[in-house]
Amino acid sequence: MPTEARDNGALTHRYTWPQRRALLIDGVIGVGLWFLFLVASGPGSLDYALIGTAQTLPLALRRRTPTLVFTIVTLACALQVVTVAAPMASDVGFLFASYALAAYGRQPTLRWAGLGVGIIGGFIATLGLGLAPPSRYALLLDLGLLVGLPVMSWFAGDVKRSRLRVIATLEEQNAALRRDRDQRARLTAQSERARIAREMHDIVAHSLSVVVVQADGAAYAAEHAPAWTRSQASVALQTIGTTAREALDETRRLVGVLRESGDGATEYAPTASLDDMDDLIGRVRSAGHEVELDVTGSGARVPREVELAAYRIIQEALTNVLKHAGPAASVRVSVTRGDPLVVEVEDDGRGAAATDDGSGNGTIGMRERAAATGGTLKAGPRPGGGYRVRAELPLTPRRSG
């Protein structure tokens, strides 16, 4: 764990410790004030002891039930004025109760009523407990003290309440940010895995199509051709072996990325580009198809994402030629470098007459790749026969919704 995060966690733990041990701290305050009252007051009447106990011991629950505690302490203070009519050491409990009501009370009306009780109680204490001095200035001083202390304790509790509300708001915002961060991470991971799945589909589908065509062609030639030489078999087997090994390496690398997780996962960076089309077209030619490549346009820099999408679209279109166009189909691949980048693959094969088992995702994958870069793709049979795939990919990728 980083040092900064560990220090922040320790500070948070120390800060929240009083809130997590509220009952213990309040119990110490209530029992402590009650014990100090007994020590300070010494032996006295039963009324005196009961009033002092009612003004201090309930403070042990001042955060759990602040309104009830304030009510009990206030009634005890009123009973003190009627029965004892003298100051008591336990009167300080009213300040703690007023603070707790302002800080932890849930109903605003009761909190403001507590402030009013504190102000009125200050006047009553001055006059009812025999504290009114003969001097007018001394009277004003005592009134200011006995009214000011409850008001100050109440406002201190209100400040505490505002601070707790701000902290709660920040915690909610942090929780929302963490949820948003985790959601973004999950969506990013899903998007990356979907992209890797498309890569794997393109690699495996194209490579297996080349292997199947080469194997079927070699088997047919070996059985029916009037002349079958070792060199023909060697070429077919070499093409099958090379294609299979490359597909196996790519598949292993993709599966390795899927297995890794966490921060140590290796980022998958596809290396296929338009410069690799010669190898791609060479495999299709080795399968018996005539392929014409036409590259035009300026040498504008093509972003890797756009270039990879163009390469995979061409690869998938050539895979479909191997699957559906027929053995004698010729293919034309054109790449126009510009903005947008235009790639087109058309053949003169079966076209609309080609059979389809309905289980492939090639056209869907091509459309997704084009849409991922903000481009468009059109695919369908040509009017005179054959099939055409045309994609326009902007050089400044624009993510589709």
C-alpha cells in the first residue's frame, strides 16, 4: 500500500474513532460528571442527590436520544428551582444536553425550542436560585453569564451538526465517485475483452479458412489431377503450417491477455497494419484466387486504431471470399489513403447465390469495427454478380454511441 494512502487511512481511523465509540465516550462523560457531583456536593438531602443524578447520568445517552436527555435534564433543572432553590455542581449537565440537542437532534423545531429553553432558563436561574445581586450591573453580568453559556453551547452544537452534515455529504460524493470509477473500469474491461474477441474471431476465421482451402485443394489435386508432384504438396503443406503457426501464436497471446487481470496485466497492442496486406493477400493467392491490390492516395498518417480496423475489414472480406465466392473467383482490393480512408474488396464469385449457414459474425464484426472509428460500411452482392465490401473510415476517430 502506498505511504500516502496508508497515512490517510490512519488519519481517517483516528478521526472517526470518537464517532465509532460514541456510547463509550458519552458513558464516561455522564458517569464522570455524576461522580464529580457526588464528590463536590458531599452528603445532602435525597432530593438534592436525585436532581444531581438526573442532570448528569442521562448524558451517557446524549447522542443516542438527545431530545429525551435534554428533556430529563431540563425537568431536573426546573425541579431544582422549586425544591432546592440553590445552585448545584450538576447544573453543568444542562450545557452538555443543550450541545447534544443542537448537534444530534433530528427535528429542527425541537432544536430551536432547546435554544429558547436555554435562554428562558438563564433568566429563571438568575431570579429563582437566589443569584440576583443588589447591583444592577452585577445583575446584568449574571444574566449575561447564565444566558450566554447555554446559548454558546447550543451554537457550538449547531456548528458541530453543520460539520457532520458536510462530512456526510463528502462521504456520499466519494462513494458515488468510487462507484462511477468501478463502473468505468468494468465497462473498459468489457470493451477491451470484446475487442480482443473480435481480434480472435478475425485471426482464427481467416487462418482456418486458408488452411481448409489449402487442404481441400491439395486433397482434390492428389486424387483427381493428372499430374501430382511433390512440390505442389510441399507448397500446400508449407502454407498450412505457416498459417496455423501464426494463428496459434496470435491466439496464445490473446488468451494470455484474457487470463491476466489487475494492474499487472499486459496491454494487448495489435500489430497488424496495412503494410501487412502483402502477406494477407499472398495467402489468398496461394489458395487459388487471383487477387489484385490497388493502393492510391497521399501518404497521410493513419491512426493505429483506424489502420487496424481497415486491415481487419479487408481480412474478414477476404475470408468471406474463401468461404463463399467459389474456387475460381478473382478479387480486387483497393485502398484509398485520404480522409476518410476508403477500403474496398470486391469479387466476381457467387454473390447472392452463395450459401450461408447463418452462424457467422463476419459482417457484424466489420460493421462494429467501422462504427468504432466513426466510419461506415456497406456490404452486399454486386449487380453483375459477386460481392462488394466498402468501408469509409475517418482519420480522426469518432466513437459512435
